[in-house]
Amino acid sequence: MSWLRRLRNLAGSNRHSADIGRELAFHLSERTDDLIARGMTPEAAAQEARRQFGNYGGQKERTRDAGVLTSLDTFVADLRYAIRALRHSRAFALIAILSLALGIGANTAIFTLIDAVMLRSLPVSHPEELVQVQTSDGGSDVTNPIWEAMRDRQSVFSGVFAYASNDRFNLTTGGEPRYANGDAVSGDFFRTLGVQPELGRLLSMTDDRSGCEPTAVLSDAFWRSVYGADQNVVGKTISLDSHLVRIVGVSQAGFNGLDVGKSAQVFVPLCADPVLTARADLLTNRSEWFLTMIGRRKDGLSSERVQAGLRLIAPAVFAATVPDGASADRQTTYMAQGFATAPVGTGMSALRQQYSGALLALMGIVALVLLIACANVANLLLARAASRQRELAIRVALGSARGRLIRQLLTESVLISAIGAAIGLLFARWGCRLLVAFLSTADKPIYLDLSVDRRVLGFNIAVAVLTGLGFGLGPALRAARVDPNAALKSNGRGTIHGQRRWTVGKALVVAQIAISLTLVVGAGLLVGTFRRLATVDPGFAPDGVMLVRAELPPGSPDGASKLAAQTDVLRRLRAVPGVTSASLSVLTPLTRAGWNGELDVDGYVPRSRKDAIAFFNETTSGYFQTLGTPLLAGRDFESGDRIGSPKVAIVNVALGLRFFSTPNPVGRVLRVKQGKRTGDPVTIVGVVKDAKYNSLRAPAPPTVYLATSQDTAVGTSLNAELRVTGGVSSIVPDVKAVLADVSPRVTVTFMPFATQLNDSIKRERLLATLSGFFGALALLLAMLGLYGVMAYNVARRRNEIGIRMALGAAQQRVAGMVLGEVATMLVVGLLLGGALTVGATRLIKAFLFGMGATDPATFGGAIALLAAVGLIAAYLPARRAAGVDPMQALRDE
């Protein structure tokens, strides 16, 4: 009878306890020697061997004598053993934990951003009851007359308010500006949201009256950071765009407005907005669409009931607010509108619209990276289980159930995953802050609540558990099928299951190759898109151009005087040393701001209203020279183009082709529609090259450049463009001095034009950077996985290789055998990956520019790269196989 059969028989009987003791003593001694060989001290090795056999050997006898262990006791015992096992396999544990930490951390980081931008509810009372009231034609903004008419007629909301996001208030009265984000809100804003005051009082309906005094409520964060939580801040004044405004209170902690990504720091009454913006007709103008309406549903009212109630009042609201000067067709269309509602419990966000698709795409990318990491760890566990087969066989022989072994092995897997998830959570917090800083710009910082809430923590825990079970279950089931006779006869060399052409390890490597191809192709497409956008001809030369924005203090209300002041500023800027040309404009390219309107051109009949739309800008002479946009025909604006002279314009080629069917319409006339009235004739005096307007992605639209010198409706702010010799920053002190000489209260900001261009493609840069990083990581993991499987297979087949070489097999033939296996895995993986990639890349089609989702060059390059990486990974195992000494291998056998 074999040793194993004797041990089994003894373990199943109580009559041979002495024999069991002798057998256990023998194998305890053998296990102790093995642990000493691994570097443990004799005392520690003996203690560890007793623990191992105490936990798993003779389980039947212990449970019979001591009673059945509770599930908690069993789990604690498994956990303690798992910790000891990982401590004694430090290299394996380190590689597995770091792989999973990176994969889980990346997933948690992207999910944290998704949670902050798309899922997190507003910190207000019952946010699920809040809805935005929009016009049925899809417009999200409304005019103040619409808001007041709806407010006075509605009966479905327990509270309703409107607000305008004013972007930024300048807190200084001269010199370097210091900005605070601000919102202008109607009186019921805070009450409807259920926001309480931290200090003083909040705005209420008593503040909501025409011509009201400007007052301010500060956010808690702004109060603490700027005023140091001064308890006496109420009653003090704050300068907002050179207006002194009395502070009446501080809002509750955690509330920073309704716009996700932008922290509102100052709240002012909507009725004071005309004073702060110097727009006297802002609240009465029926064509000024700038307000967002929010309502809280009355208790018990469904969304359908709310919609029905708004449907009843819509005809009266729109009939009472028809825009002045609207044509008959426009009036009919306008009054036929209705209201629509949309839930806003998670807030309003332009950031969400811009980045939600990109974040979901990144979530898919990092999920694939985690799958590759799991495949690698699963392969490590398979190899580790093979090296532990003798140990597992003894436990089975001593009475351990296979289910007990599976549970222990899964405990080790989940422990690895849990440690990786904990490290990954720290990595995610760092990564999130890095990504937000990456997306923020100097003039538009992004504020997001990146704290770990229940959703993020639950996601992290769920990923940890699922990942641990995912990569651990297969190896655990495989290890638990150990055949004790074969395991002990093979002396632990791992030949239990025999040699098979396709093993689980090879299948996992094939899956890694397939997923890696998808990631590498996706990275190639997104990097290619960014490269094309970064090198596309924008129609201007941004290098060497400094953009200057200045806010002049309010002066004479006379438009001619303001125009004269701006002309004087331009003259002074052109005299600054180092400035070769300078200009002023209403808009600078690529700011996402726009100005469009309808044109009336003799002989041109638009097929739709959209075909009559052109985009506008208003500039001084020298604008095209400063920006580097070539003048193709005609002339630039001249000193004779002034108030009272015939109006002139410069157009781009796209406008000439659409409206005049010629690229050179110099001398032709156009008119700008102004409601029912058509404006004065404007003569085209020049044609310039097409230039991007507010996006590098979109083709240059038909554009009309009007002369600033012919417009008396100029404001106190100006945009200046300065072309500079040398570094653009070198002129900053001189420009500040010039503007300070104009007025000590002027505020000025600077932005290199090249920086503004780069900021316009931040989303594409983010996708390119992260997809490239994760694509490279996927290649590395796939290479390590392929190397690990082939190195393990060569080690297991060392005896077989030795016999082959002893029988005359050449080294080249042995190396070719290993490389042939790798080539087979590569071909299968690339075929599967090709099919997967064709479907997956269609999901990122909306982010591409200048290339298709199945770009042949990108696919070909990715396949060649993966093939090269695979062969490099196989080189060392193949070389090791070819270098096997036949005599040594046979002696080992």
C-alpha cells in the first residue's frame, strides 16, 4: 500500500491515532525542512509547519472533538493563513497587489470624476424634487419677461426661482484683477432650495423688487478663505466690478451654487443685475436669453401633472412676451412654443455636457486595463497553485474537503484584491486632483467635490470583491482538483494535469492580446486626433501674440467718448517697445464665445433660416496683420472708416462662396437683419483667409468682420491683440504701465494666444494622454503575461525538452517550438482582438477628427506593435529552452 493510501486510511479511522501521529510527524519534519530552505529560522519554520497542518490536517478529528467552527472562526483562520502565505511569497504578492492597485485605482479615479460631474446630488433639501423649466424648442435659457410671466401664473411648484450665472466679479478696483464666481438670483432662490444661513440672512422675496439695492450673500468657503471666517463680516462692503455692495449674510457650509464644476462664491439679487452689468434694459429686454428657471414640485405632483400645469399657462406666457421687432413668422413660431421640464437634482453643468462622453470612454478604457491586470494575476495564481500541489494533496489526504481548499484560496485572492483596492483608493484621490488640475485653465478653474462618498466607496469595494473572485475562482477550482497520488509521485514538479496544447494560462494570454489590441488601436486613434487638431491650420499664427483683456472704469456714457478712449489706448499699445502690431476686437478666436445673425443679400435665397446665418466679429485695423490671417483681396479698415461714413466690412472666403458664389465679393453689399428691420447696407472692402472661429474641430463658418471705428455702442471692456518680438511675457510690465496711465483703476489680464489655442483642445489632450498611457500599460501587462506563461511552460517541460535534445533535437528547433506557440497565441489573439476592436472603436467615433474609426494605418501599426512586443517577450523563454542541458535535465528527472 502506498504512503498516500496509508495516510488516507489512517485519517479516516480513530483506531490508528498513533500511526497518524507518526505520519504527521514525518511530514511536519519534511515541511519544516522546506521552510528552512526558503530562509526561515528553524524555530519559525517548525511553528509555521505546525500551524499549517494544524489548520488543515485532521480537520475531521478537530471538528469531532471541539465542535464545528463557526463561519467567522473559519474566515478568521483563512484570513490569518492567507496573510502568512502572502508574507512568505513577497515577490508574488508585490507584483499582484501593484497590478491590481493600478487597475482598481484607475477605475476608482474615473468613477470618482463621473460621480462628481454626473451622479452626485446637490447639497440641498430633497434635490430629486427640483426640475428645470425650459422652452419646448430645446432652449435651456429664458428671458426675464418669460420668467416673471411664468412665476406669476404657475400653480404646480411650491417654490420657483430664476438665476443667471455671471461668471466672474472683479474684486479689485485697479491693477491685477482678483475674481470671484457669482450668481444673480431671484428672491425665492434660497428658500426653494432649503439652504439656511450660516451667518446673517439670505436673499428673500423682499430683495426682489425693481431697482433694488445691490446686496451680497457669500458662500461659506469664500467667507472662510477670504475673510478668515470673520463673524463681523455682515454689514461690511465688497467691491464687485467697481461697485461697493453690502454683505448681508453667509450661506450654509457645502452649498456653492447649482453649477457643477464652478463654485459660486457671491450671490446677488437678480434685480440688481442691471446695475452691476451696466445693462439698463437687461430685465425688460425680450430678446435677452440669460436666465435659468428652476422649480420644486408640490408634494404629490408627478412629472406628468407638472407638465400638464405648465402646458395650460404656456400660451398666455408666450403671448405676453413676444420679442420686440419679431417678424410675423417669428411671432407665430414663438407663441406656439410650450414648456418642458428636466430633472436637475444633480445640478446644472456645461462641464457635464463637454466631458461626460469623454469620461464614459475613459471608464471603458480603464475597465479593459483592469481585465488585463486580472488575467495577469490569474496566471500568477495558476503558477503558484502548481507549485503548491504537494501541500494541497497532503491536506486532501488528511481530510480537508475540496470546498474548504477553494474557500481558502479565494480568501487569498480577495485579500490581494482588497489590499490593491485600498492602495488604489489612495491613488485615485491623487489621480482625480491631477485630472481636475489638467482640465482647469488659468481663467476658468474647475471646482469639484472629490470627497469619497458612499457611491465611490461602494464602487471601490464592489470592484475589489468582484476582481478578487474573478481572477481567483478559476485557479482555485483548478487547484482543488488536485490528484494526491499524482502530486506526490511527481515530487511537486507540476505535471498533474499533463501537457495540453491549450491551457488556461494560454487562453488568458490570448484574451490579454485581444484586449490590448483594442486599447492600443483606441489610443492610436485618440492620439492621432489630438495630433491632427494640434497641427491643423487655424487660419492664424498664434505664436508671438499676447492677448490682453482690460476693464476700464465707467466713464462718460457717450459712445463717441468711449470710442475715442479705446482709440487712444490702441495708439499707446502700438507704441510699447517690442510690439510690432496691435489691434482691438470684440471676440478673440477659440473662446467658445460667439456672435451670429441673419444676413440679407440681394440675389441670395436661403433654403432655411440656418443658411442665412453668419458669424460676426468687430475689429480695428491691424487685426488680421496681428493674428497672421492673410488678406487675400481688397483692403484693411482705414482711418476714413468712421462714424457717419458708409459702413464697411471684411469677410472670409466661406462667406463669399455661400452668399455670393465667389471667393472674392469685394464691392458687393450685404445687410444685417435686426428683428423685422433690415440694417443699413454694408459694403465689403476686403476678403481674408478662412480662420477658425470658436472651435478647431468645426470648419471656418461664414464670417463678417465689422469696423469698431463705426460703432458707438462700445463698452468699458476691451480685448487687445499684440504681436511681439521675443517672448510674449516681456511686454507685460510696459502694457500694465500704459493702461495704468490711462486710468489707475483699470484691471488687466494677459493670456498668450498659443495658450488659449491649447486650452481649446484640453478634452482631446486628456483623452490622448490617458489612452496613450493605458495603451502602453496594456502592452506592458500583455508582454509580462506572455513572458510569464512561456517561462512557466518551459520550466515545466524542462525534462521533456532535455529528452528531445538528447534524442538529437537542435537548439534552433527547440527555440522554434517555443516561438511557434507564441506565434499561435498572437495570431489567435489578434484575430479575436480585431473583431472586438472594430466594434469598440465605433464608440469613440464622436471624439475623432480627420480619421475614421477603422483607420487602416492605425490598425496596421497596432498589430505590428503587438506582434513585436509578443516576440520580444518570447525571446528569453525560447533562449532558455534552447540552452537546457540534457544530462542535467535527465538527472533532475
